[in-house]
Amino acid sequence: MKFTAVRLYEEEGKRVSRRVEQTLDDLDPGTVVIKSKYAAVNYKDARAVTGVGKVVSRYPCIPGVEVAGTVVESTDPAWRPGDVVTVQGGRDFGMRRDGGYSEYVRVPGDWIGRVPEGTDPFESVAMGLAAYTSALAVEELIARGVTPDKGPVLVTGGTGGSSSFAIDMLAGLGYHVVASTGKAAETDYLKGIGAAEVVGREGIAAGDKPLEDQRWAGAIDAVGGKPLDALLRSMKQRGVVCAFGNAAGETLTTSIYPFILRGVSLTGINGNHPVPERGTAWSRMQRGGDLRPRHIEDIAYTIAFEDLQAHCAKLIASGARGRAVVKFS
Ligand SMILES: NC(=O)c1ccc[n+]([C@@H]2O[C@H](COP(=O)([O-])OP(=O)(O)OC[C@H]3O[C@@H](n4cnc5c(N)ncnc54)[C@H](OP(=O)(O)O)[C@@H]3O)[C@@H](O)[C@H]2O)c1
């Protein structure tokens, strides 16, 4: 059987992705073969496909860290042909082992999670790592005492996949959500998914002083770098920042004063847990849960597998709105 995959190669110091024809023998070993139906496009997947940064650390390798589909072969007693399953987050999938940008994937059985009966696999991938990571951040804000009555919560990188779900979830819980974005033209979209206010990326802090006006009771930061510094300097007393992203930069230069004079906390969020190991945040996102996003259809959309590389190039060059999901034919 022959099928198509997008494979990343390292050639003369550069990383290059190509659509290639494969057989099962070309894939990394595993006990379960899945026919792919949907695969997510996360920021790190786009970096991998376009060869930006070192997301993938083995070459050649198929990128794509999240996929859902149907089991077609299994030597693992836990899985049978016909099971509707997903592989998302954690382990080496799509980074050190062949991942989801392939019409067939092969993995060890313990990397797999079941798509709950009655749930469309699209929904599972559409929410995926993006919504799960945001749900972890929301849980952390609540655990650290940032309740809706404490004041506005800022979400940076507002139009991104993860941030869109953060806005949606926070609004659903009754928070006054302020979205910051570099895409002023997407104000209606951001308000439609729950933002009470939208500010430009430069609108996070009033100026460059080590302590600026106190504006945010909490923040969910998807971008790092200078915007993270700006929001730390404009947090309210005992404000909490949950950071999980690096779209604006991998380094943070800031002042000690928000921490020692306002008691601000900065906490890191890592959502790279395989589905079988996800805890309350994952279950609270499922149907009927209090973190269930209310605007999945507005945030997520499908693209054809043939368009994956072009979409990733666009995402890295100029950003995209919401969360793209590859649909395999
Ligand atoms: N730690 C974890 O477990 C975890 C899990 C998921 C994601 N992440 C990280 O979270 C970030 C977002 O991921 P995603 O998949 O949601 O990506 P995404 O859909 O591409 O969203 C990123 C958003 O960041 C903003 N942005 C892009 N470049 C920027 C720049 N130079 N300066 C300021 N803002 C910029 C844009 O929003 P606006 O135009 O609206 O500003 C963009 O839509 C990535 O860094 C990703 O690696 C981490």
C-alpha cells in the first residue's frame, strides 16, 4: 500500500519538507496503525514544516504532533481495527518519531487515546493541544485566586489557536477578557468568541517604566518576549501570569519590581501530556464541562492536506486566525 506523507529532511544545514510517497515499512515501528482523518496545525508544527527552529530533532522525520483517525491494524490487545482514536501531545510523536502529517501513522499503543463515543474526531483535534493548554492555564489562574471579580484578564496573541480557546473559556466562566492582537481587522472575531475588549500589541502597558498602571488581575501569555515583559509591568497587586508560548520571542528581559513590589507571579504552563495522562483540564473541556469552548466552529477550520506546507508558511510569515485542522481525504 502506498500513501502520502510530508517528511522533513536536513540538507546542507537547512531543513526542508517534501510531500513523499510512502509505504508502512517507511514509518517508525509501533504496534498500532491508524488511518488518519484529521491532524492539527500548531505553531510548533508550522515551525517544523517550514524548517524554522529545531522542533524536530531527527531527520528524516514526519512532523505533526496531533492526529485522529481509525485503527486499521493492531497487535496491541487494547486496540482493535475500527477504534476511533487520537494521538496528541507528549512523547516524541512528530518531533523525534514519525508524526501525524501522513495518511497512515504507526505508534506504540500507549501513545493513543480514545475519542469518546459520540464525539467527532474533528472536535478532538480542533481543541487538542491548543485548548488543553489554555484549559491548564485557566485552571492555574483559578487555583491561584484569580476569580472574575478580581478584574480584567489579558490574553496575548489573541487570534492564535491556543489564545482563541483561552478567550472563549475565560468568557464562559464570567471573566472580563481583554485580547491583545496584532490583527486589528480581527476585532469582530475576537469579540465574537468572548473578548470584552481588544487592544493592539502595543496597548498592553502604557509605557516603559518598571511599573506601569495596574491593569490586569491575570494574564494568559502565548507569545513571551517583549509583550510578556509589558504585561508583567502592568499587572495588578498579586496578579498572576500564566505563560506557555514563544511566538514573540524565546527570551524574557524584565524588572524585578512587579515581583517584589506587587507580588506578581509568573507561572509556566506545559500542555505536552499524552491524552491518556491528561487530568481534570481535559475532562472539563469535554461536552457538558465548565471549560467546554463554546465557539469551536468559529475558531477551528479545515484545510486540505495538499495545502499544509503553504498554510504553515503563511502562519509563520504573517500569522493566521484560529486553528487550522488538516482533513485527509
Ligand atoms: N507550552 C505548551 O505546552 C504549549 C502548548 C501549545 C502552544 N504553545 C505555544 O503557544 C504559542 C501559540 O501557539 P498556537 O499553536 O496557538 O499558535 P498560533 O495559532 O500561530 O498563534 C500565535 C499567535 O501569536 C501572535 N503572534 C505571532 N507572532 C507574533 C509576534 N512576533 N509578536 C507578538 N505576537 C505574535 C499572533 O496573534 P495576534 O496576531 O492576534 O497577536 C498569532 O496568531 C506558540 O509559541 C506555541 O509554541 C505552547
